[in-house]
Amino acid sequence: MTARIALLGCGFVADLYMRSLAAMTGIEVVGVYDRDADRLDRFCAHWSLPRKDSLTQFLAEVPPGGLVLNLTNPGAHFELNRACLEAGHHVYSEKPLATDLADAKLLHALAETRGLMLASAPCSVLGEAAQTLGHALRREVAGTPRAIYAELDDGFIPQAAYDKWLSETGAPWPYEDEFRTGCTLEHAGYYLAWLISWFGPVRRVVAASAEVLPDKTGAGAMAPDLSVAMLFFENGPVTRLTCSIIAPHDHSIRIIGDRGVLRCGAAWDNAAKVTFAKRMTIRRRLMESPFPRRVRLDKATHPKVKRWGAAAMNFMLGPAEMLEAIAAGRPSRLSNDFALHLTEVTLAIQNAGETSGAQAMTTRCEAMEPMPWAR
């Protein structure tokens, strides 16, 4: 049986979804709409997809049981997610779900009232690297986890040739939107989703954020380009999370346990190595093994996508999970509660500034059921 999706927005990230879709089976794109008619024409011609001439037509022609992928710019997410839900459609939204917590809660309530699924990217939490780390945690490979260091630093992006970054069909990287939205809202979810999936809800966030390089595009102040957070989970270790587009590139996560350290070095690579370095004492010196061993799953996982630019991610893992849940009549791993809680934690870090201090979270979600091949 073919599952059906509709794409709302066909900018830079939409090409990454289409590259990922080529690795999947049984999913059909039934319609595409973008307010930029020229961009819509180029995208649909390149990928041989049916275009819709208006948002009204697009929403009216999504089939029952279908799924809308909202791939528009962040500032439009709330209004368009609401329009899709009000039209009776399940929604998978690019990050963030909304840029304001009150708006995100409104979307959550609307989806719950109408019995609809509402999820938010990123979906790398369903990928092999994240699931392998979760598998290792459940089996206490490193012993009891005591602390986690997670880094999402992208290098000194303001000096990169970002104005020359183009997608496969020629869409420019939306750098003004990226800087205006901020690296925390854009990227913190990659590791937050992993952490929340393993340990459940964050009960308190202690964070600070700042724009340390002002006037990046000549358009005045933008969102913070550096944030640091301490996350206190209801049932998990204290975690330090950093996000920046200033510090040298580092996408590693280290789980420090009683017996050693679990590590993954690439948040944006579904097939990134997961390793374990056992702690030992040699000649009275305490150290982690300089020869960490690879941690692997013993089952086939999911279709992989070749590296394009900075990422080697299958962007369709999230929509595919939701479509399978819809067809089976079961809850999706990417639940409405998960999307809302992820949004609240991310916004708490983004908006921390210099003086916000500790902030208690008002939403919660359950830890995520592992993928069948990672149990």
C-alpha cells in the first residue's frame, strides 16, 4: 500500500527530503505548493511532482490519511501548521514547531482535539547512530551514566561562503532566516531529541545565550549565535549542551559513565560510529582507553542517504515513522507531546539571555520506544 505525503514549501531543505525519499519505498508525493511560483515550477519539474496553484487547493487535495510536510521558513511554521491541522491533516513540521511556546501549545491542543499527529523535525533520533547509543545505554555498556556533554558547534559560519550554498535545484541557503531564527532553534533539537528519547522529559533548564557576533548580514541584531545549557532530566543524567555558529566545528556527544565513555562524533550522520572507551588505571594514571571499541547493532537498520554538504541524514525517517503509525493505528514515536516538549526546552535555551536563570519546564513526554531493530 502506498503512503501519501504533500510538501508545503520547496526551498533549500526540500531537496534534501527528496534525496532521502529516493532511498525509501512505498511513499508517494501527491502535491507540492510554494508561494514562489518560479521556485515551485523548477522544483516540480526537476523531481517530476504535481504542483498546486494555491494553498487552498493544496490543503483541499491532501488525501485522507495523508501527511503534510511543512518545509517552509521558520517564521511561517505556526500559521501554516495551524492551517494544515484545521484542514484535518497530520503534520510533520520542519524545526521549530513554532517560535513561541504559547503558539506551540495552541498547535498541540488543536492536534489533540482533532485526533491528529503533529511532529517536529529533526528525525535523526530514529537513525542508526542515536538508536545505537540508546541500545548501549539500556545495556549499561558504560555503567550508570553520570553526565553528558553534547556539542553542536558549526564553526565560524559568518565567514563561510554561505551566500553561494545552493540546493540541488538551485535554492539558496536561507542565511537571513537562519541567522534570524538562530542556531539554537535550528540545531539544538538534533541532540535534544536523542536525549529526551532516552531519558524522557527535562524538568529544569539552566542556560545562557547571546549574540556574540552582531550585524552578521548588515540587517542589525539577530537571534543568539551562542548558547550553553545545563539540562536536568526527571530520570537521567545532567547534560551540558552547547550550540553556536562561532566555535570550531564539533558535533560530538559523550556519555560519561561509571565504567567509561560512550561517544558519537557526528550528529548529522545516521551511520556515524558509536564507540566505548573503557576507563582504566595504568601506572597510577587514570585514563580512558586510547583504543575505544566500536559499538554496533546486530540487525539491519534503515536506508542510508549519501552525504550532501554537511549532512548524511535520511530526512524521511520521521515522515515514514508517522505514515507507518497512521497505517497501523498506533501512536507515533514522534508524538505530539514529544514535539511540544522539544519545542519548550529549545525555546528556554534560545531565550535565556544573560539573566533568565533556572527555568522549570511545563510540558512533558515519555521516553521513546526504540526502533524494532535496536531493541
